[in-house]
Amino acid sequence: MIDVLGPEKRRRRTTQEKIAIVQQSFEPGMTGSEYPFLKAL
């Protein structure tokens, strides 16, 4: 059984924030699957 606690609030990011996230994900040693966990996306 899954308990639903309520609607999650969606994060709204600006275009500049999105660009920064993509640029940081290409830093040496960073994998695509690691970055979202570090930023809690």
C-alpha cells in the first residue's frame, strides 16, 4: 500500500538556473546520475 501525503510542490527553475545545472553536470568526475542527487532535483 502506498500512502499519499499530498501534492508535491514542483520546483520552478529559471533558464539561467537550468543552464548552470547542465554545465555543472559536465564537470570532470561527475556522472549524469550523481548530479541530481547532489542538487536534490
